[in-house]
Amino acid sequence: MIVETQFACFNELPLDCGAVLSPVQVAYETYGELNETRSNAILIAHALSGDAHAAGISPVDGKPGWWDSMIGKGKAFDTDKYFIICSNVLGGCRGTTGPGSINPATGQPYAMSFPVITIPDMVRLQKMLIDRLGIERLLAVAGGSMGGMQTLEWAATYPESVACAIPIATTARHSAQQIAFNEVGRQAIMSDPDWNDGNYYDKKPPARGLAVARMIGHITYMSDESMRQKFGRRLRGKDKFGFDFSVDFEVESYLRYRGMQFVNRFDANSYLYITKAMDYFDLSDREGSLAGAFRKGNNTRFLVISFTSDWLYPSYQSQEIVQALRSLNRDVAYCELQSNYGHDAFLVDVGEQTEVVRGFLASTYKARN
Amino acid sequence: MIVETQFACFNELPLDCGAVLSPVQVAYETYGELNETRSNAILIAHALSGDAHAAGISPVDGKPGWWDSMIGKGKAFDTDKYFIICSNVLGGCRGTTGPGSINPATGQPYAMSFPVITIPDMVRLQKMLIDRLGIERLLAVAGGSMGGMQTLEWAATYPESVACAIPIATTARHSAQQIAFNEVGRQAIMSDPDWNDGNYYDKKPPARGLAVARMIGHITYMSDESMRQKFGRRLRGKDKFGFDFSVDFEVESYLRYRGMQFVNRFDANSYLYITKAMDYFDLSDREGSLAGAFRKGNNTRFLVISFTSDWLYPSYQSQEIVQALRSLNRDVAYCELQSNYGHDAFLVDVGEQTEVVRGFLASTYKARN
């Protein structure tokens, strides 16, 4: 299934910081067919390093989408039944307006003059896209990690537009530890002289800093156990330590490779803006409490999923969401799935996740049609 | 109690890599008095960023030692009863020969021509110091984190010289995750152009890279819970997000401060060499199994301590040590202490640790005298 990325343009997007972005482009892909009653549309929200290419094969590089294991014929998000939409987030670097886009006022890339954005800003742009596509009420919004934050934001701000929400491996607010990991990544980028206060678009990008940020990220996405299983203490192409500072262990080689690979497809300034948006996110700060944030609408059903070995977005953060919703007597199901894959589980360990999502979507769809 | 750092010099130190370091200087401090039978000496081994100044007040900067809460009159390592020794590790930058020392062959700092070192190399140098001080058998060797690795190495290699060993918050071998965190720190340093392949001793040191490495370290030393208690989502000197990339959260400001502070007292090349020594450490690889490594001597008693919230050196790693020793029918006590402070607990949450160490030392001392 070859899938072309599409683009939508909007005149302006008002932001939480007070600025108005104008114009704004959003990159998106769709899979499956919208039914006549427009009642089968599902929005998928991506994580920090994701993009609009969630499923199918890209005609550009021939690669499958980042959630191809979950989206497609007969899969959890079944394209025979549902119409799936995934868009690149605001501030991104894969087709949606971000710091690497040209500022029409100057003819130069925004770089660090790009306004600071928030998760609500990202969702506001998604809402404009959904309106443009003529969809009044989404069957579902779903996503893991930062995608889960957007999912929660949809349910809190546009409850009438979401029949069900599936936040996965996520939180209603970043903890000090989560902020800390993001901040170290940002410092790694901003410490790289090639970052040059963000002005590198006609020069060498801050590849070393971004690679280090990505390496930190990768460690937090895996579990101690999954790293042991994948690498252990295995040496890379040698029997004995080199007693030098070249690569000794396979895990070192993997991290360096993934770090450098990331540099080819991601913009360092986008990394700064998007991680900042994640750190700012705090639904409990909105209306005095987390429950307060969800008080507005009461027609949205929730399926909250977490993974046992996810130490970056631990289960207790999902349970906080569940408790807030329960205190409002909302329709909420919670599944803590057993997995050794850490935070990556929502991307790579999709067996049980598929079962629970499939059933939940089917019952929501049935109740609606 | 003002304590002067002392120095001992040795003609040569043979290393695991095959090189011989010549000459070698070691910086050390002592607290309390050696008794007539020389049976009350305790060696304290420090962690990655520690030094010989474990207790008392430094005449140089007026600062207390890094384990002053554990060493002194009436404390766990009671200077009224015991003679305590702490030396800066080989490869360090606080008085013991390391990459920043002058290579007598060239008249220039070794920098990256310094030979790669191991935990056994560090302990070999400590053994030479203990011999020089005329101590045949230590009452105890104790240390946390990398200090615990040295403690285990002492018990494995010089069992006749150690009456008891107290490895705290440590492991007999670095896991893939522990190697990964160290590797990211090394990459942060080596990515800094000021690192200049290690040749910066007459120039600007790689302060940004070292600060990032230290920031990563700090996150791993704390627990999710202790970060929440210490910082939560509190903002730094403002009521609302700045919507910019200056410091927003207190945890960001803390990490940046600790990162920059570290740069003033630590050498980046030492960070590379010492973390590599930690990654190489694997007692289970020595004689076919972890138990095999401890087979040599059977007169050493063990007190193994871990902390519930330490996710960098989790309790299961201490339990592996305990199980190996139990399989040899060795005298081993294991205490998993309750603490919210994460890996830092052995430095900052010393109440219960004091009680168990005090009792264990007293009974070992009594049995010996």
C-alpha cells in the first residue's frame, strides 16, 4: 500500500503564547475510506520523533509507516472499517510548519524566532484539519507517548468531537524526571557550536548534539531487561575489549548508529520546540485539578493503556488519568499490558495492544452507528 | 577536623592492558589512628566523581568530604575506633596519576595516550598504598557505586587482605543500560569540539560536553520520586512559562548548575577513562561465573547493601552478588534499605546505612581482636 503524503494550508493559527502563525501548512496521510455518515474517522497522533507517515509504504523512501503494525487491513486500526488520519505535528520538520519553515515576513527560516508552541496548539491545528476534511466527530483519537498527550488534549478541549480516546504510555503532565531528560537533550543540542543559536539551515546542522539527544532518548525508550536481551555485554566484532575508546560493546554501536541515523531525518530546532511543548503540558493545571480538565464533555469513552516495563511513562501516570476520569464517573477502561520492551512497547510489542484496541473501537463504533 | 591530602609515589604499576605506568602518584587521606596491631584499618573506595577527600574539612576549600556523614567520631566508620584511608582512584584528576598528569617521556600531559585502565588496576594501586602503610590485612573495604566495584575486586583478588567487604549500591558487572548511560556521557564529551581528541590541557576544556555528561549522570542518581519531591513542576522565579528557551523549571536550573559546577573540579578525560573502567568491569567473566571470582579466599565476610529506589544499580544486581556468595557458603549479610533517594541514597540517606555498617564492623572487629 503506497501512501502519498498530502498537505493542507490555513491562513492563520492563534497560539497559546499569544502569537499568530500565518500561514500554516500541515502534512497528513489517510488510510481507508471515510464512510457516508462520516462516523468512522480516527485520528492518530504521533510521538516526539514521528511524522504523518504512520502506515503503508512511502513512495519517497519505500519505508513502512511508524505504526504500520497497528494500522492496516485487519489490524487494530482496521482500514477495511475505519478511515485513519495522521498528521505531522505543529513545530515538526516533516511537512508541517515548524522552525525550519520559511518565515514569509523575512524569506528566511524561522529558526529560533519560531514562536514557542504547546500541545494544545498542536491539537488546535489538528482540529482545523479535521474540520477541513468535513469530519464533525471523530470515532477515535489515539496515540502513544506525546501522541497520548494530544489524545488527552482532544478529549479535554474538544470532547464533542471525540467519541473515544485511546491515550497510550503517556501522562497528563511531565514529571521532573521527564522534564530533566528532555532538558539534557536540549542542552546537548544547544551546546553544539554548529547549533549557532538555531541558525544553521544554510550550514552544517548540529548533528553531534542532536545525536547525543537521540541516544539519551533511546535509553529511556527501552527497558533494562530489553537492553539486556538485545545486547547484554556482547562485544562488537571482537573477542576482548579493545582497551581503547573505539566501540567495545554492541550497545554502544547501536546507540551511535541510531543517533547518527536520526540526524538525517530530524531537525534539531524541531527537537527543541517539541520537547518544550511536552514539558509545558500539564492538564492538572488547567482547571485546578486533572478531573477539572475533563469536566467539559461527558460523551467520550476512554481506553487508557500502559506497559509494565515502561519506566519513562510509568503506569502510575496512566492510573492518575484513570482515577481523575473515574472521579467524574466517566466511561474508562484501563489496561496495563505486560511487556519487557519499556516505553517502546506501544510501537514494537503490539499483540495484546491490538486486541484491546480492536474490541474497544468496535464497541464504540457499534454504539454510534 | 582539618585533613590534609597526602601523596605516595611508586616506581611502576603494571596494568591489565599490558602497559606499565611509571611513575605513579596516589593521593590519599587518613582519619583516626592506626592501632598497634594494625587491625583497625578500613579502606574507603570512592565513586566516579569522588576523590580522596572523604571526610573532615579540606584546608584548601573548607569543604567537608564526600562521605563526611558516614566517617568521623561516633559515625558509621567511627574514627575513635578505626583508621580510615581513602585514596583518589587511578585515572582520576584529584592528585592520583591520570590522563591530565604529565607523561615523563614527553613532558606533556598524557591526555588520550594514557593507557586504558580497569577496576583491577585501580585496586592494584590501592594495594600498593596499603602495603606501603604497613597494613597486612584491612579490617574492611567499603564503597558505593564504583566504590562498591572496587570493594568486590578487593574481596575477589586479595581476599587474605580483607576481613570484611561492604559493597553498596553496586554491581559485579555493568548491564547494557549502565554501559549505555556511560557511553552517552562519553559521546557528549567527545562531541564537544573543545575536547580536541583529548588535547585541551593548555586550552579551553570541553566544558559543555562534560556538563551534559554530568547532567545525564545526575538524573540517573536520583529517583523519579526524589525529583518530584525536590522539584516537582515548580517554575524558576516566575509564575508562568516564559514561552522561550531560558530556564522554566527548577529542575532545569538545578541540572545546568550542577553540570557547570562539575566542570570546575573534574577533568573530561578522567571521565572517559573512569567510565570505561566501570563498563569493562565484569567479575562473572573472570573464572567462568560470579561465584568463581570469589572462590579464592573464604575468610572475608560480606555486607551487601542496596536501596529500594536505586534504578541505576537496582537491587537485583546486589542480589546476584549475594546469591553467588551464598552458593559458596560464604558469610554474607544483605540489606535492602528503604529510601526514596535513588542511587544517591548511599551518600545522602545514611540513617539506616549507619546502623547496619556500624554493627557489622563492630562484630568483624571483635572476632578479629
